[in-house]
Amino acid sequence: MKNKILSRNEEYLLGLQFTDGSILKKPTQYSVYTILFIKEGNGAFKADFGTFQFKAPAILFSTPLQILQLQGNFQKITMLQFHGDFYCIEYHKKEVACNGLIFNNIYIEPYISLAPAEASLFDQIINNLHAELSDQHPADSVITAYLQLFLAKATSIKMKSMDSKKEHVAKDEKMEQFKQSIDEHFLTLRSPSEYARLLYMAPGTLTKRCNRYFGKSPSHLIQERIILEAKKALHLTRKSIKEIAHSLNFEDEHYFSRFFKKITKVSPQEFRTRTGISMVADLSS
């Protein structure tokens, strides 16, 4: 069966794969958005520096070239992948506000847990998508509609789960301040000790509370915030690597490139080549 769409240049645009957990037992990187729909089992999902425990049914989300690994015994996994050239989540943010919620948010879990009825709904969407992809002449508009429905429903469930979590989980105000401080100062403050002083906390206390609250160390959060901004600039603009390095307050493009590759395992230019430049880069402001 076909189960994928390729561009005229034979580049991968969208695909659907039915597999087991072995596909992600070792750290893996995909140059496309990757969604894992898991109906049964439980385990851990590693995405870059974060490790997230989950119980199926659940859907896991990752962005292009994240370092992924799946721990646990899973017999049936549905993998839905799409390239930004096929569906740009930034361009479609009015229709589906998934960017910054199920994708590209370093502070929250990159997955949603599903109720049985919700799992059945996603199963139906996947079956419809599979049928369309298997057709002799699949319609891109129909496939896009199914993908958009999948993302919209996932986003809705994520928003509801976050609202519910706010009601039942005690908020750590200091960690919320840390999150806000990173977003405000990541261009100039790069070490956990600087944020500890800003928050009037001992560095050790910041580390313990950050690991407990976000599931990541302070240094990892700071690094991921810088990398997130770099990835946005590489994908959503036509700025040169030198211009991006300067905008992120690096001494030069070589230092920026070394930092980027150390975290992502690919160079900024390779990231841009493999993920492409979004149509958003050419839209007038």
C-alpha cells in the first residue's frame, strides 16, 4: 500500500506507518513532524532532554530533528509524519493553534492521554486517512483535511488537560517565574546561576525544583529555549546563519553553529536543508 505522499522531486511530504516499539528503541531523528498514536501499553517518551512517563492510549508529538526514543513494550504504534512543506503549522495557526501547544513548547509534556471515546475518534481519523492514501488517486485536499482535524482535536484535548491540571496540581510560583525569566532573558542570561540570583534562590534549590516541576534541569531548559528560537529563525525566515547568530547574541556564526550542533546533532545549515524554509518566510508582514 502507498501510505505516503512524495513531492515531484521525490521528497517525503506525508506518510502513515503501522509499526511496533522497536522503531524508536534507539535515539532517532526525523526531518519531519512525527506523531505516535499508541493504543496500549505504558512507558517513557524521551524527546531531547526531557523524559516523560505515559500510559496508553496516548498520542506523542515531536518536531523535526528532535532526538527521540521510546521505552516500553508496544505492539501497535501508528506513526503519522508530515513535512512543513505539506502542512505549515505556523501558516495554519488560525485554523489549528497547535504550534506552541502540542509542538514547540519546552515547558509542557509533548503528549496527550486519551479517554476511550477519544482514542476511538483518532482511530477513525487514521482509518479514513489510510483509506484515502491507499486510493489510486489520493486527494491532497482530503488528506490535509484529515490531518488538520487530527491536529485540531489533539490541540483541544491538550488545552482541556492543561486546564484540568491547573485545578489539581499545585503550582510552583517560583518555577513559573523561572519560566517567564527564561523567555524574557534567554538572549543575555545563559547560566542557571544567573537565574538563581534573579529569583533569589540557591542554585541547588533551583535545580531540584526545576527537575521536579519541568522534568528537565535549568541548563537544559535554557539551552532548549535558545535552540527553539534558532530553529524558528532557520525555518521561518531567510536570514543568513550569520544574521541568526547575531540576533541570538552569539559572538560569531561559528560559535553558534558549534552550540547548535552540540544540542541537536546537526548543523544549522543541515537543519535548514532538511526541514526547508517555510512559506511564512516569504509572506509580507
